[in-house]
Amino acid sequence: MFNIGPTELLVILVIALLVFGPKRLPEIGRTIGKSMREFRRASEEIRDEFRFDLDAEDEPAPPPGTPKVIDGTYEPTARPPHEDGSPETGSSAAGGA
């Protein structure tokens, strides 16, 4: 991540030990670990949110005439008109009373 070798890490730890002392060093380590864990969790949540939004945009639209489901019930869809242009009704055109 930071491209730090073992020698550089050892020098950093010795300097931190001299500056903060042996009693505060474990506390500082825990605080840094918690901060990095929280940062990683937040960045994963943001990444997942972007993936979800991108996946939702990639879904194709349903074909025309597909009924829509709203609150567990089907919403009626408009029926295509007859070949002569008149709207379709429930009765047949040949045997109308």
C-alpha cells in the first residue's frame, strides 16, 4: 500500500516508541487500527452503492404490454387497438347484441 520495507517500518516504530513512550504506543496502535477498519468499511459501502446504482441502470425496460406489479397487485395495461383503429372492448365484434 505505502511501499514501505521492513527497515523503514522498524525505523518508524523506534521513532514512535521514543516519541510516545511504551505505555501509549499500544493505545495509539489500537486507535489507528480502528480508524483504518472504519475507513475500509465506509469505502466498501460507497463502492457497493455505486455498483447497485450502476446495476439498476443496466436493467432493460420490460417489453410493452407487460403488466406492472404495484404493492402485490397487477396494474392493468392498455390493450393495443384493433386493426381498424377502434379500441378493443370485452365483446366480440361479430356477435354484438
